[in-house]
Amino acid sequence: MILVIAEQRDGKLNRATWETIAAAQQLAGGMPIKVAVLGAATAAVAQEVASAAVAEVLVAEHAALEPYTPDAYAFASRSLIESASPTYVLLPHTYQTRDFAPLLAARLRKPLITDVTAISGTGTDAAFVRPMFQGKLAAQVKPVGGPPAIVTMQIGAFRADAAQKGGSAAVRKVDIQIDPGAVRQKPEAPFREAKQAVDLGQAERIVAVGRGIKSQENIPLAEKLAKAMDAEVAASRPICDNGWLPMERQIGSSGQTVAPKLYVALGISGAIQHLVGMKGSRTIVAINKDAEAPIFEVADYGIVGDLFEIAPALITELEKS
Amino acid sequence: MKIAVCIKQVPTREWQPRLNDSKTWIREQDVSYEMNEPDAYALEEALRLREKHGGEVVVCSAGPARVQTVIREALARGADRAIHVEHDSLGAADAFVIAEALAAAMKDEKFDLVLTGLQSDDQGHGQTGVILAERLGMPSSTIIMDVQVDPSTGSGQVAALRVKRELEGGWFQWIAMPLPALLTIQSGINQLRYATLKGIMAAKKKEIRKASLPDGLQPAQQIVGLAVPTRSKQTQMIDGSPAAAAKELVQRLREEARAL
Ligand SMILES: Cc1cc2nc3c(=O)[nH]c(=O)nc-3n(C[C@H](O)[C@H](O)[C@H](O)COP(=O)(O)OP(=O)(O)OC[C@H]3O[C@@H](n4cnc5c(N)ncnc54)[C@H](O)[C@@H]3O)c2cc1C
Ligand SMILES: Nc1ncnc2c1ncn2[C@@H]1O[C@H](COP(=O)(O)O)[C@@H](O)[C@H]1O
């Protein structure tokens, strides 16, 4: 049996759950799939996932599960797993999963394979593909010492719309005990920091600059190119971390998600956390001195070369007409 | 406050991958190494906390003899001493083995706060810190962008620690928790300082305690194959001199992609 742990916040299902259900259906090879929903009020989310082609939806409701804490989630999912005895436990590789899945694995003393982009084979013979070395290499890994093996799916690696729907799976409540005193984290309400003065989501064209730009003094080069293309300037995370551009211009999982007509990546390596924020762009151009940089995997047009030569040449060319 | 920082030595960002003969690991002879990026931020955060609250900063690293280089670098940046769990097999070990190895070497030190990076740049499990926390019996919080310690509440008191956790899409959340605790630090939490000549000289005299790898640690996963990833898109590569490439790209963006 495969147990998918759904992710919800404030009674709203995280769409990445559907990607994980699609992955589970691919992995299953005849094994039944169950989806677990954890939270304080889960009825709507349980109904929503019950439309998937799965055997059953398990609901673990407890006041201590809202708001989310790693201690309460690790506790609840551990008791679910111990009673359901799955072969695999699948989750989307979200920040929440990053926070509690290793704790769950440590307590169960069972393998955890994270950030999986593909599955080869099905059932107990499956191997999982995950990036290593910043996406420069892809590793095929197998869990050792399961079952269960806990596996987390990279966001966007499986298609949510590929998840098969099957009418209505039975929803079953599962009793769980959580000692609120054993929950050591006390979360406050989530908040947003960056003033969203620029909405890059509306930009038609974006020139995004990465660490290849070397220093703050060179940022104007990117700005000049953006101007010549009638584009907004954006950046990878390290550029914003350094304060070379404001955080509101950061693209990626912890910044903005954009899908402009044109996205020019200037000296950006193409880490997955950056790609999730821009790979929906219609046309992607990558300029990078490293021909093996992962950014070329999503690019429509690529130039391998020194951005300090290419960008000025582009500006000259654009200003000609 | 007694603070531990876990630091991994990883291949540099410029390193071009080359595989070993069995294609299950990299050719280590070719690699040049550096400090894992978020770990450098974790170290900086520890040094700042020591400046504010006093105490000591202890660097903990598991790996072959080569990891001494990053240990010395951390000592040169200001850490007080180090623990090195040394074994050749630790260079390619998984998160479970590393966490167990570190826990065994760290548990008697009774640290108030343990900082790790949120993820390693080589294997990228994003697990080691949290597993280590569990083995040390500490609560954890991950992807941290600010750390506030209230020294008045002291050890074991609720709300001794208040941390800012990063959520997706530009959201954050403050979380209070007791000490001792383990935090996994996100890059960009602070501005890094680099070693001074004085620091480098001082580091030579600082203690590095060697710890041995406990027997019988079991890996939780096995790499059965390693390869350069396959491309999902057909990228049209544009060659030529910068001027020629620029000309062709602009033309194609205008006429083919209609993006300009
Ligand atoms: C939880 C989490 C969340 C994250 N969120 C985000 C996020 O929202 N957004 C984000 O961007 N990152 C995010 N990251 C960080 C991400 O993993 C990468 O570290 C980051 O995207 C790398 O930025 P970069 O490509 O600019 O730098 P690098 O990876 O250092 O790449 C620099 C590139 O520039 C090239 N280059 C160097 N010199 C030149 C030159 N002269 N000419 C041309 N090319 C050159 C190099 O070949 C290299 O490919 C996150 C990480 C984690 C773990
Ligand atoms: N061999 C190691 N020695 C010391 N710390 C490590 C080691 N491996 C991982 N870590 C720590 O655990 C964090 C997460 O690593 P990982 O789970 O591999 O992504 C790193 O940022 C380090 O702080």
C-alpha cells in the first residue's frame, strides 16, 4: 500500500498534493493507494482528494495539528503509518515536508528519499531519481531498510493533471492521540515582508541576473540590457541575499513565480528552486559560460559565453533598430 | 551559550562533474572543495550570537581527512574549537549515517544550540539537521532567517528562542521554542565575514578533537546510478562571436519567438 500525505493549510489543499497522487499512481504497480489528510478541520480537503482514483482517504483530526508544527505532524503521521503499514509514504517536497519528514523518518528509523524527479520501475523494485550536486547530476537511489520508505516529490516534477480521478473514495476517520505538551514549537501567524511594489507577474519580459554578474557594480549592465529589451530586472536568490537588488525582485520558490513572454537568465545556474519560479515562461534564453549549467535544460535559446561580452553585444544590437 | 555549527565540505560550484568507474559516485581525485554555502551562514549566525550572549562556538564536521581544510577555515573565521568525526567512508555517506555519527560525537557536549545548513550542495538531502536534532533529543525548526535568544528565560524555558522561518513565496513565520534546540539555517540570513590574517594565524593553535565513527551505522539509501541529467527541452544553441551571437539571438527572438 502507498500512503500519500496530503498538504493543506487553513483548510485549503496544496495543489502539489495532486502531483504526489500522480506519482503514487505511477509507482503503484497494482498496490492500493490511500491518502491521509491531517489537520484540525479537514472535511473539505478530504472530500477534494476523495475524487482521486485511490482506495481510501484517511482523516486524522486533532486540534494540536492547527497551526502546523513539526512535532505534532511527525507524531500524527507516525501513528497513521504504524497502523496502516504502507510500503511507501509519499509527500510533496514542500517547506512543510522539509520541516517534519526527516523527523518522522528519524523516529521510525526508516529511509527518507527527498526531492524525487522521476520513478523508474514500479512497486517494491522501484528506483527513485533525485538531483545531486546542485542538479549537475541525477542519482538513481533505492531505499535501504524499509518498508516503509518515505519519498518526497519535487514540485513540478509530476503533473497534477495526470492524476487519475475515480469518483469517490471512502473517507475514514482515524483516531490519533497527540499530547499538546509534547509539541515544542509555538508558531505565530505567517506574514509577508517584502513590499510588493513591483509585480513581476505582470511583466511581459524579464531579464534575470545571477551570481555570474560577480559584483554589485555590474548590476547596471543587467539593467541596461533590460531597458533595451523593454523588460523588468529580476534576480536569483543570492543577488537579493547580498542586497544587490531588492528581495521583491527575487524569482523562485522563496520569491515570485513568473511566466512572461520572454525570460533572459544571465549568469544563473538553474537550481531547481530558481526554475520553479520561471520555467513556465514562454521563451527562455540562457546566457552562461558553463555549457553544462542546468539552466540550459529549460532554455529555448542558449548562448555559451561570458556575459560581460554577450550582454554588451546584445545591447548594441537592440539599440541598432 | 554553547553553540555547535555543523559544517560540510562540498565540491566547489565551479566543479565539473566526473563520475567514478562504477558510475555510482564522483571521481574524488578531480574535486576541489569548499564550505557548504548555508553552513557558512550558520557559522556566521553562531559567531554573532556569541558576540551578543557570550559562550563558545564549536565546529562539527564528519568526513575524511580532507575536511580539515573547512574546519580550519571556520576556526579562522572565529570558531573556538572543532570536533572532527574522521572516516574515509563519510565523504559519500547518507544523511542517516552522518547524523548518527555527529550525534555520537556531540551528545556529551550538552550544546544549548545547534546550527546546521538547511541543505548540502552535494547530496542535498535536507535531512541531516533534523535527524540530528531527534538523536540529540532537541526540538528543531528549519529554513531559518532570523534567530533571537532571550537569555533571561534560560535553559529549558519555553520561548527561550524565537526564530523566523521562511515559507514559500515570500512568506515568513515566527516560531518560539525552548532551548536546547537545533535550527537549520537558510543562506542569506546575514552578511558573511571572511577570515582575517590574524584569524588564520590564531586558527592554527585551536583544538580539533578527533572522534571515531561508531560501529554498525546503517545507510538508509543506496545510490545505484549517477548520470548527467537528460534534457527536457531542445535548446537551440547559438554560436559565434559575441556580436554575431547577439545578432542572431535578437533576430530569432523577433522573428521566430516573437518575444521582442
Ligand atoms: C529552500 C530553498 C529555497 C531557495 N529559494 C530560491 C529562490 O527563490 N530563488 C533562487 O534563485 N534561488 C533559491 N534558492 C537557492 C538556489 O538553490 C541556488 O543556490 C541559487 O538559485 C543559485 O543562484 P545563481 O544561479 O545566481 O548562482 P550560481 O549557482 O552560483 O550560478 C552562477 C552561474 O553563473 C555562471 N557564470 C559565472 N560567471 C559567468 C560569466 N562571466 N558569464 C556567464 N555566466 C557566468 C556560472 O557558470 C553559474 O552557472 C533556494 C534554495 C533553497 C535550499
Ligand atoms: N558530513 C557532514 N559534516 C557536518 N555537517 C554535515 C555533514 N553533512 C551534512 N551536514 C549538515 O547538515 C546540513 C544538511 O545536509 P543534507 O541533509 O545533506 O542536505 C548541512 O548543511 C550541514 O550543516
